[in-house]
Amino acid sequence: MIVVAAVLGALAWSFMEYVLHRFRGHAATGTSTFKTEHLTHHARDYFTPTGKKVVMAAGPVLGLALAGSLIAGPLLGLTFAAAFTAAYVHYEVVHRRLHTHAARGWYGRLIRRHHFFHHFGDARVNHGVTSPVWDIVFRTRARIDQVAVPARRAPVWMVDREAGVLRPGAEIDYTLKVRRRT
């Protein structure tokens, strides 16, 4: 039962990642700290400070641990909450690395293209950051081979700024959009 609680906790975070991103980060109306921080991240290379994320996540995680403990007992409730938290930390690490480091392996390439199309192609699709599973389930996945990235927003690992060209290997997954001066 402990393994089941852990798997359910990780799956619960995966689902929350999708729901928060799609319905809070890109909500058509209203404002919230999450939405403001998220849209700032989309507009420029910005990540909410870790301390602010910890403060925003502490209440919900503690509430989850308490509710889980009352429903399934302390061991299973805390296991669920710990796995949920571990999956959230995994998301934070992966999300930052998508923007700051070159991909390693097929998973890195797949999820980075998926996420970067959301950023630079169409923010209405590809809401899953660490997995496209919920985008597949809810039919919000856009399949792409290459992502056109604005040259001014291209990460250092992707582009040689001095030469103004993609680094070797990046041309497989990306093209540069260059704004032409009029």
C-alpha cells in the first residue's frame, strides 16, 4: 500500500502540474500571484524565486498531508504527500533545466520541444512540462518536429550569440526567428 500511495502522490502532482498551468497560469480572466509569476516567465527569462515557491506550496502540501492522514492514516497520507512533493521538486528542476541547459537523451529532447512550442509557438497547447500525458488525455498536445524560437529569446545553450546561429545539433529541433528591422 505504501508503493500505491507514493505512485498516486506522484500522479496527483503530474495532474496538478497540468491543471495549474493550463487553468491558472493561462486563465482568461482574473489575477493571482501564480498567474502573474507565470506570465512573467513567458514574457522573459524569469523564474519565480525558490523561497517564494516554497511559501506558496507549503500550505497546500501541509493540507494534503493532513487530509491524506485523516483519510488513509498517517503512514499512507504522509507517503502520498511526500511523493507529491518529490514530483513537484522534480518538475521544478526539470523546468529550469529545460530553459538553462542543453538536452540530454530522448526524454530531454522530447519534453523540451513540447514545452518550448508552448512558449514560442502556441500557449494554448502543451501545458504539461515534465510529461505530455495529460495533454494527450485532454487533447491539448500539439505534435511538432521543430520549434521556431525568437533569436532574442533563444537560450545560451541553443545559440551562438556572436555568430547569430544555432549551436551544432540544435538545428534538429529548432529554428531561429529573426526580427527584421524596417
